[in-house]
Amino acid sequence: MDTTNFDELEDADHKGQEMENIQREEEVPTQQDATQTDNKKVVPEFYNKAQKYWAEVPATVNGMLGGLGFISAIDIQGSKNFLREIKVPGKKLALDCGAGIGRVSRNLLMPLFETVDLVEQDAAFAEKARELCTAEGVRRNSLGEIYNLGLQEFSPSHKYDLIWSQWVLGHLTDRDLVAFFRRIQQGLQPGAYFCMKENVSATKSVIKDEEDSSVTRPLEFYERFLKEAGFRIVRKVRQQNFPKGLFPVYMIACKSKQ
């Protein structure tokens, strides 16, 4: 989902927690949890809590950005500059992961690519994204498919010129994050980029947000997981001109090592 999870850095240290603990305590359901599902698919509590949180968030830019809708233009401009610098080779098909209401798709990706697919697990957000990405002022037929599921379950069925992921990877456990990186690598055209844009912690600790069930990782964690999944990092840039008191935000462009 398109969220910044902006917490003040002063409160960060006391919430630090290693992701391996989150996986051990929340990713693996107990036998009691499994029994209560009556053989239905078990949703780990880490994901279930996030789904419930976002179900209560309004489908607006302000909602997506945690009440900081005024930073949207600054964010989009920073992303445009980043994509200009890396010179994406293809312009046919892009994928927006954790698309929310389509803010990034409409303002960043659709002006650059013939077609943009979206992945968004919240049905209300996905419907709003369809509305915004087909509204007046958007190039006709630039919206492709909308996949209504979480990234922990998503596997690309097309080859993309760019896969963009923003403010959503904190909702994946370490294990699912590395698995996601591996799957999307198979969905890239030769020479294409995977780009991620995320909050990072200013310490060496993982910071957990109990309210929306997400984590903020140190930048080094993302670098390590990307390399573990078979990516090589081509460019890494910090977003500029955001208000003080927010987590640092970094953009990372990667290509497959293969």
C-alpha cells in the first residue's frame, strides 16, 4: 500500500525489534489459529492486522500518505528525477506494486509508459485506482491489469520494462520480502529495472509500528536482501526536500545479476 508510516525519529529507538522475531512470533500460525480457520487459508496475524488497518483508511491521497498529502508533488518529482537518471530502456509496460489508489501510477508511471499494471490488495483502493487512472486527463488505455492481492502472494505473469514498489515493503516479513524480490526478478525484461522507494530507520534496528502492522528497516537490510535475491544495485538516492522529523526515504534501482 502507498504509505509512508511517518513516525518521529525521537520515538524510534524504544520500538526497535529484529524482523526474525516478527517472523517467529507472527508469521507462523499456531495450531489453535489453524483450527479456528476451519481449513480455510490461514492469514498470519502480521498481515491480518495490516489489512484491518488499511480497511479503515480513506481512499484519498491524504489517506495514503498518513495525513501528509501535501508531500505528494515533492515525492513524485523526486521519483521522476530518479527515473530520468537511470534511463529506463523500455517504455511499453510498467508495474506499480502496492499501488494504493493509483497516485504513483497516474502521476509518475502513466506519463512514461504505454501501459501500467497495478498490484493492490485492498479492494476499495483498487477500485479508486481504476477510477483515477481512467479519468479525464489520463491517456486512454494506459491502465492495464489490476491485481487485487498482497505482494506476499503476487507473482508477475508479464515481462516488465520497470517494476516500481513504494512504501509497501515494510508490510512484508523478511522471508516474504526476499521471496518477493526473487519472483519479480523473473518478471523483468532483459536490462529492465526494479526500483523501490521506502522509509529507512536512522538506526541499525528494525522499528515496528504496531498500529498499521509494518516495520521500518535499516537501509543495509534492503541492500542485503536485494543481493540475496539475485539483484545488483545500480543506483541509490535519498529523497530530498521532505519535511524534517520524518524517516529518511531512499530510492534504489536494481538489475538482475543474470
